[in-house]
Amino acid sequence: MWNILANDGMAQDGINKLEGMGFSVDTTHQDVESLKKSINDYDVIIVRSATKVREDLIDQMQNIKLIIRAGVGLDNID
């Protein structure tokens, strides 16, 4: 199954549901420089408003299948 990074956190109920479906969920917050090094360990990144997914980070993504914005708007994703 896919490895999911919920970089800005996630409710435990959501984590439990995803893990129950076989997904691996990591909620360890990483700054952008750390993300550039580890992003290819994940298949999905879920962000809220704290993480900015800019072009330079997107350019590093080789394995990411989904970028999910939990919330309103996409102003923090290029």
C-alpha cells in the first residue's frame, strides 16, 4: 500500500481509518528542506495551511501520486 505523509497533522480517527485500509501514515512534521530530502519516501502528501508545497519541492517529487490540501483553497500549493 501507499505511504502517506500528513505533514501538518491529522485527527487520530483519520489515521486509524487509513491504517485500517492498509496505508502507512506518518504525521511527523518536516520543514521544506527536510521534505526535499524525504519526499520520495512517500506516495501521498497531505497538507493543511502550515506546509507550502512550492515548485521547487514539486520538482523533487518522483513518487508522489497525490498532493492533498485538507482545508479551503490552494494558495499554499503551486
